[in-house]
Amino acid sequence: MRYHNITKDDMLNGDGLRVVLWVAGCSHCCRDCHNPITWDPNGGLLFDAAAKEEVLEQLGKPYISGITFSGGDPLHSANRLDVRGLMEEIKREYPDKTIWLYTGDIWENLYRDSMMQLVDVLVDGEFQTARRDPKLLWKGSSNQRVIDVQATLEQKNPQIPVLYCGDYRTGDA
């Protein structure tokens, strides 16, 4: 896996203060994407042991709520296995930290994927310029959804996503 940046103390890409891993590789290539430099799966830097240690060190800080995987697309074929492995390690080492995942794919294509068991919140759907709304929280266009993955998977019909509306620990929106 390759990545472009590790953002620390991020407040824009999920609830609370977060670490954001911006991976390289995206096949959606949305028009007016805010981060087109991340489309090339061969771009950026190799996600090596030092980068992993940087992420884990940040997650060890008590005020960090969790990690957000963005990019690019963490579910791109160049990223999927490494992202899954990192998620599994984070769940083991930091079970109280939340995992957010941004993807251009949609829930209806993903809910059967066992990787979703590791995700707390999914922001799905391709960015659509015509539906852009800068007032939206945690997403860029109104077609995208912020999904409470675990609540969705627990219900009788997981095909219908439960929208996320607040922090797991405080109940605040």
C-alpha cells in the first residue's frame, strides 16, 4: 500500500480529533475531486513500518477518537488487504478507538463484505459536483451517506443503512 499523508489532530474527517491516513489509489476519479493527486496507486510513499508506527503512536494519545481511512479509496485493490490488516491491528490494540472509512463505493455493494465488521462509520458514494454542499457534515455532496455500520449490521435487514448521527461515547451529534 502507498499513502500520501498522515494527518494528525484532524477535526474534519469524522467525529472528534482523528488521525487520517490518505491512501494512494482510486478508480472512481470523481469530477472536481478535492484530492486527485491520490488517484494513482503508485503515487505517494510506501506505507512502511515507520508510517505504521506513526499512525499507532497517534492513536495511543488519549484525546484521539480514532482513525479515518481516506484517499484515494481505501477499498481500491491496491489498498484493501493492507487497510484490512491495519484495521484489525487497531481494533486489537485500541478497541475504544473508532474506525471511519471513506469510499466512492456504496453500502449496497459493501454490506456483505467481512471488512465492514471492522468499520464503525462508512461515508459512501462518489462525490457529485452537482450535489455539492459545503454545509454538510463529514461529506461533500448530498448523495453521500454517513452510515453507522455496526448499527446497520445488527438490524434484521442490513441492506438498509442506519445513518450516523453522533459520537458513540457521548451520544452527541
